[in-house]
Amino acid sequence: MRDMSRRGLLGLGLGAAAAVGMAGCGPSGSTGPGSGGKGGGAGTPSPDKSGDDIRLIGDGSTADTGKQPNQPDKPVPLQPGETPPQFVIFSWDGAGEVGNGLFPRFLELAEDHDAAMTFFLSGLYLLPESKKSLYKPPNNPVGASDIGYLTDGHIKDTLKYVRRAWLEGHEIGTHFNGHFCAGSGTVGNWTPAQWENETAQAKSFVTQWKTNSGWTDLDPLPFDYEKELVGGRTPCLLGQDNLLPTAKKLGWRYDASSPGGRQMWPVKRGGLWDLPLQAMPFPGHSFEVLSMDYNILANQSKNSTQGVPSRYPGWKKQAAGAYLAGFRRAYESNRAPFFIGNHFEQWNGGIYMDAVEEALKGMAGKKDVRLVSFRQFCDWLDVQDPKILAKLRSLEVGQSPAGGWKSFLKAS
């Protein structure tokens, strides 16, 4: 999302205009994902295994290379009286490398701190602009998009870092394609059938990039996207109600599109885990802000991604403080998972990238903290006793368990 003016997001408030901000982008005691989790220096290997170890899929744009490396140990149920882990999920909308070096920067940060993340890949970021007529967005002209197509060089860079991300243990989800947030073609008005069409196109751009680009000499993406894709986030956090029936039909496990969530343990909606961006404390204000870089920006520099430079230091401190305040509120009380959304953007001099890095460093390594992907978090949720999850959901935002965790989660 390089040009906020094309998003038409300002004014999409969540309740009071100044409260949470605009709707999305404009939207066991282990300290890592788990003992034996990701990290450990996976580097950036290519899937150059022998033919017996790799199965090319379709035109060779993707390949089944076996079990994803750098994953945590198989999750286990909480034991009676055990303190829940503090899960934190950092996610990225769009997830394209546009020449600013942010994709590799955060891959390196994740590796340094034994973190896994979720990258919501926009399908158009793997489609050359010369082939834009292949994209037929619902309720919009052929080839239209409210985000720019990448240059060929940046598509190749994106492929490189998506390969690396998966090999290093991160999740590749979807941010769909054209990012339409306003007007008659907005994703907020799409039907379940149109979401199914948009999703099929997004998958095709990922699984047929060699055919569409002609770059047959490049390595495939080292995963079967039909199996890898188990969740996404809609543009501008719009249209979730009509997406959910399609997502369930496709076998997805979660959706991260809901705006205005609270820091509580999640529930399922339409058969999927509903994992929303959350309202978090906003230093210096009586209202809260949504846990995404764009929403912080919208409450700081309003209509501009290039605000007054003299205010950058204060804004960066405020942004980092918001993330850390949200983290501490959960960590010191109900241990609800904390979901943070970002974009690979240099808005306001790059302060939001610096803020999220500072926040991650302030969370990593603390007792019981697990920096995981959405998919890994779902793995953990799915093995828990439903009665335990219900008990966790009974805790309000910032509410500590009565008598401590040992008493609160004691055996029946």
C-alpha cells in the first residue's frame, strides 16, 4: 500500500471518529513459537533438492517440498493450573518487496528473535503489469487495481523473500488482489461467490507466476499453496461477513479481517477462528487505537503519509508505546493473544517500521511469550480443551484470573 490516497479509507471510523481510527490498511513456558521452534539459522536455502524430494506443481511455479521447516513442536493441551502462553502474532498486509528493503529487514529481525510471522501476500504482487488483463476483479474493470502493480524486478524480489519466509518457518496467507475499498466496486459489497472468484484469482497468480511472467529459470515457491493457504485478511477490513461462507467452503481455519476486536480470547465465527485486529491503549489519549500501523498514522498525520518531520520522533515513541502497552495489558492480566498488523511502508519517514521493531524486541524473550504465526496459533487453539478456552474467554480485557492461574484453571 504505497499510496494512501488511492485507498479512500479516511473517514471509515470504528465508532467515534477519534477512537479506534480507520478500518485497517489504507488495511509450556517456551520463549519462541515452541521449544524446538523456528529460528536456528535456516538461512535462505533454495528448494534445490533431488527430484525425489521435490514435486513440482502445475507449471512449476510452486512445489511440494515436504514438511515446512522451522516449526514449533506439536502443541499440547494446557495442564490444570498451568499459566497460558502469551501469544503475539505480527502480520503483514500485501507482503511485497518494493525496493525499500523492509521484507528482508523483518525476516532478519524474526530470525534474530525466534519469531514466526504471517505474510498476507497480495496475488497481484506476482502478476506482471503487462499481463494485468488477466485480472478480472468483481464489480470493477478488467485489470483495475487500487494498489499499484509491481515492477518486474520487484516481483522477482518478492518471490525471493516469499521463498525465504516459508523456508524460515513463516506463514503465507492472502490479502487477495486489487484492494478496492470505496465506490460501487468495494470489497465491502462483494457476495460470497465473488469472494470465491477473487480468491481463485489470487491463488492462480501465486501458482501460475511462471506462465504469466515467462521466468521459467527461477526457482519455484517451495510450498503447495492449496495446502498452505488457510487464512487471510480482507482489504481495509471490509467484507468479512460474505467472505466467511467462502472461507469455510475452501477449508480455511481462520480469518483476520474483523476490525475493532478487543484483547480477549477468540471465538469462532462461521466455523473459523475470528482473529481480529484489536483496540489497544494509545499513549496520550483517552481513546484506544486499532493495532495496525495505518490506524496509528491516521490518528497522527491524518490525510498524509508524509506529515510534519519534526513530529516524527514523538509519533514513533507513541506508536511503540501503544504496541507495548497492549502487550503488557494482556501479558499481565488475561493473557489474551495480541494481534498486530503492518505494511512494508516508509510512512512518516519509516517511524512505524522502527516502532514495530522496537515493540517486538521489547516482547521477545520474556517468560511464556510466543511470537507465532496465525496458523501456529490455530494449531495451539485446536488441541485445547473447549472448557478451558471457554474459561479463558470469560476474562475481560485487562482482567486477571481470580486467585491466580493455578486456581483459575485448576482441574474440575
